[in-house]
Amino acid sequence: MDDKKRNANGADYNEAEKDFNLENEGVEIDDVQPDVDGEVIDEEVSDIEALKNLLQQKEQEVEKEKKEYLFLMAEFDNFRKRTLRERSDLLKSAGEKVLKGILPIVDDFERGLEAIKDSSDAEAVKEGMVLIYNKLIKYLADNGVKEMDSTGADFDSELHEAVAMVPADDSTPKGKVKDTVAKGYTLNDKVLRHAKVVVAQ
């Protein structure tokens, strides 16, 4: 019974007799039992090749993106340096423009000082000083610098710097600016210098 097996119906049959009968009918044994292991190996090799190709494709994409990233970083660094240089040049040129505009006023002061030496007319000297002062104030206004009107205004810590406190009276109520010690100025509506004031309390 060692070389006999039992089929699903419980009948005994001999494997050797079955193979003999199949060969006589022209059927190859290998055709009846396909090489399953060979098919699995072929599929695994195909999967490995596909994964290798995918990995190579992804590596190429990463390398491309890395190059693009480095290019963008270099472009940004150049942009940052260029912006800083342009800003520095702008500040320098703006400073040069302002200083150059003041030079004619300095010339007027020098001519006025020279005229004082030979003049004993105080009124003429005063008139010359007023003209130069007005010219300077106009130049500042043309460049966005304006004087603050502080005396009599409400004290504002954003605009004023209190240097003294005095008792409030009928002419100057509490919280108002009694007097201006040093004028404040704005540059394009931004505080350039706080006004130094005396505040009523």
C-alpha cells in the first residue's frame, strides 16, 4: 500500500500506472505539472527590475530638484545682497542730496557774518538773519520736515517729552503744554525729534 494513494472517492490507484497511461496518450508529465517555482522567480525578477527603474527615476527627480533648490538659494542670496547694496546706496545718495541742499544756506550765513564785520546797523543784521532762517525753514519743509505746534496743545507722550511740571491755571488747564523748551519736528508725519515741553499739572 506504500505506492498506492486514495483518491477523493476512496478508490486506490497507482501513481506509476497513471504516469504510464498519460505517456501512452501523448501527454507530457511536465505539461500536467507546470513549473510554478520558475514563474514566481520570473515575476520576482520583473518586480525587482521595476523597482530599480522606479528608484533610478526618483533619484533623478531628487537630483533635479536639488539643483533647482541650490539655484534658487543662489538667486535669493544675490537678490538679498543686491537689495542691501541698493538700500545703502539710496541712503548715501539721499544724505548727499540733503547736505548739498544745505550748502547754499551755509554760504548765506558766511556772507552774513562777513557783512556784520563792517556793519553797525543791528536792524540790517537782524533782517539778514531772518532771511537766512526763513530760507532754511523752507528747505526743511520742502524735504518733509515740519515743526510741531506744541504750546497750548494736549500733552502727548508720542510727540512730547516733559522736562518740567507746573501748576495748572486759568490760562493753561491740567494736561496742557504750558511752554515749549525745544521745538519738535516730524519727517513725513513721523517724529524726527520730540518736543521738549513744560506741562501743567
